[in-house]
Amino acid sequence: MTTPDDDRFSPNAATRAKAALKRDPWDLPDVSGLVVGVLGGTGDQGRGLAYRLARAGQKVIIGSRAAERAQTAAGELGLGIEGEENAVCARRSDVVIVAVPWEGHAKTLQALREELAGKLVIDCVNPLGFDKKGAYALKPEEGSAAEQAAALLPESRVTAAFHHLSAVLLQDPETEQIDTDVMVLGESRADTDLVQALAARIPGMRGVFAGRLRNAHQVESLVANLISVNRRYKAHAGLRLTDV
């Protein structure tokens, strides 16, 4: 039930709504001072994201179940990257990228609920299965890996991004830029803007808003198609959106 003096109908609210509609979608915040943690930072995708963000000047902490493994990976990558046990990585970071294997996704997040409270969480996990025919998408009970993360982390701000990036290109020091778009999903424009800005720190990369978390399954499952493309054409294909 609403009343005539409800804040949604006030002149200030109407002005704010109009301003939001007129706002340039490419006017993104400065994220250069944020500390980024990468859970699963010892795996190929996590290492690659950590390397690219640190190379762009971001402060990065790699997380692993074992601090020693994280520290070894951080030392190999250099660029001021640090390695910590997962819980310490989560506590010390402003933004946390979840790049763990799908099989350990739920267990990892359940164990870190307290450390991730209040944090901006970026889930880039792709639930996939593999058989003789190749990769195929799995659909979690919650709808997607990102929605599972949101259910397990009710006190965190969960977004989804960085699904379609080649781990080979991310880790290749000879690759100066990665020409691809990053589809970003989330419930808050402020949060998705931050993720888009983080993606834009990597040369050649662009973050593009792609909807709410309920649309994450399609984005996650598209990786199965990209795997098929890459195998057939011996490539490292990503995505580029046109007319945006």
C-alpha cells in the first residue's frame, strides 16, 4: 500500500529516477584502489585473472585452501601479488572473484560466508559436465552458479562476470591485450558498474551489463559452446558484442 507522500512519488525520487535513465552507461567508477581477492587463484582461470589485473595495476591477493600453495603461485606470478589461505584472502579484499572448480563451489562459499559478508563477490564459475561428445552445461538447483552463490552468501553483493575468457590468453605474458567483452550480471547497478570498471582495467577488455542474476545460466552455459569452437578451430575464442 502506498500513500501520496510515499518517497517513491516525491519530486526528489522522480528526479533521481530520471537522472539514472539519462546517465551514460560508460561512465564507470574508479576502481584502481580496490584490493581484489581471487579464490581459486592457483587454478588456470584464477591465475590468469590475478595476473591480468595485477599487470593492470590492481592490488591482488590469491586465495587457496592451503596458504603455501597460494604463496607459491603468487611468487611465480610476481607483480606484487600476495598469497593467502582463502579466509584471509576474503577478509583482506574489497572485491572477491570466485574462480574455484564447480565441484567445490558450494562447499567453498559455505565455509566463507562470514568472511565474505558485505563484500562484492564476482562469480565466474561455469557448471559444466564432460563426456565423449564434449562439454555440456549443467543447471544447478538454484538456476546457476551465481544464483547458488547468492543463496549461500545472503550478506554479500553477488555479481557474475569473467566467464568467457581464455585461461591461455590470460596467462600469456606475450599477449598485450585481450580483445573481448565481459558480460556482467547483478542486482545492483552500482555493483555491476564496479565490475565493468574492473574488466575495463585489462587492455582490450570491456565489461557490458547483461541482466540480472536470473539470466546467469545462459551466460555460464555458453562456455560449453566456446569450448567446442576452440577445439574445432584450435583457437582461444571469446565474445564481442556488436552495436553497443
